[in-house]
Amino acid sequence: MILGTKTLEKLRILINEETEYRSGPKIIQFFNELGFSDSYGQGFPSRWMFTDERLAAINGTPNIDKCIKNLFSPVSFIENPEKLDLHILEFNKYLAFDKWKVVRNHADISFQKLDKVEFTAPKKTNDEEGFLNQEFKDLKLSNLQLDSTITSVLEYRVKEIESCFSANAPLSVILMAGSTLEGILLGVATSNPRIFNCAKSAPKNREQKVKPFQEWSLANFIDVSKEINLLHHDVHKFSHALRDFRNYVHPFEQMSTGFNPTMHTAKICLQVLKVAIHQINENNRCISA
């Protein structure tokens, strides 16, 4: 199949970041399974540039089909098949414009040819309305029982995030809300290392050892926090923009992904942060017991 520019961009993001974070050597390994013979060393370009080049080389060949099948291989999502289905659902939104669809039937990944492109504006769901309408009168970061110094920094950040939201600065809201939530979860994990490290979704290195907390992404912290019931399904569901916040720190990454933040996205991100703080306050004592 031949993929359009936007579909290739989405495919690159899925390979590099969203299905899992792939370092330079891991990306090379991924494409070498498709017939390339690259090696990692000095002069390796940026990850997104390398992936774009390799996808362009195989676009329109049988290897683009194999690439997608390898990416969505169910064996890589044994612990979280729902995550696989969400990735496929998101990718199909782009693939539809190429008149194709990825179909998962149990452990088999196949492709379905579409007769036409169907494009309709998604309606705001009742779930989203309910999530955004939650109000919290008193969110005390001091109740998180983190170090007093970092708590004061986090409190200042939350106030600044709200100021940015009032000033219609969506990118600032998204970046700061993501980094603030990551800081909170890092602090909680550091205070409760055993339960975080023992979670099935804890990220592991090549030797299958759990990575140090400093190497975890926000997505890792959120996945584990949901698994141990520190955070609930609603935060996990609506945290998609926050989970990718590091991608948008660098202008070239933002340009390559075509990400254009809106105030609605910023509103969701700010609410994710507030709901997460509330849930951590409610559930922290349970995981610390």
C-alpha cells in the first residue's frame, strides 16, 4: 500500500514514541528486520529524521505492510491489549485517507481496503463532559507528603499553569501540566519504590530489569499509577496530550508532528492535572500502607 504524508508522520510517531519509546539503536533494529542493514554510531541523525527516511524508502512496497504488522504485533501487547486496540484505532483515522484499515482478529493483523473516505467531526462524549465538569475546591499539594521544597515549587507551577490558561496560552499549559504531573508522580514513586517497581507495566531495559525512575516517561508513570490504583481510568483515558508533552518542547518535533494545540486540549490537560492530584491525595494512603 502507498501511504500519504500525514499517515507516514503518524506511523513515525507510533514507532518512535507512542507504542514504546525507541532509542536510536532500537529504531535501527526495528528497520533492520525489514531488510535494512544499518548500524548505530557517530553521525546518526535525529530519530524522527531517520525513521522518516526509512518509511519513505519502503512506502509502496510489501515492507510497509510488514512494518505496520510488526508495529502492532499482539505479542508486544500481551499485558495491555486495550492499548494495542487504541493505537490501531488512532492510526486508522489517518489510514482511512489512504482508503485502508488495519484489522485485528485476535492475534492476527490484516488490512481491509476501503471504498471511500469517511470523515466526520467527532462529537464530544458525555464522558468528556463529565470529566471536564468535575470541580475541586481545595487541591492541597501538601497532602501529597512530598518534600516541602518540591511541594512549594509544584504549588507555584500550578498557579502559573492556571495563569497561562487564563491568558490563552495552550502550549504553555500543556508543557507545564505534563512536567508538573511527571514531577508529582516521580515524587510519589520515590516514596513508594517497591510497589511502582513491581508493577507489570513498569518499563524495563534490554536485560528486563526495571529502569531507574529518572528514565521513566510520563506515560510510564501514568500506566503504572493506573495499574496500582493510584490513578483511575478517566485520568488514563484523557491524558493522551500530556503523555506526549515532551515531544512538543522542541520546535522541530512539534513541526514534524504537525501538533497545533488548542484551548480545548489545554483545558483537558489542566483538568487531567487537577483530577490526578485529587486522586493521588485520595489513594496515596492505600499504596503507602
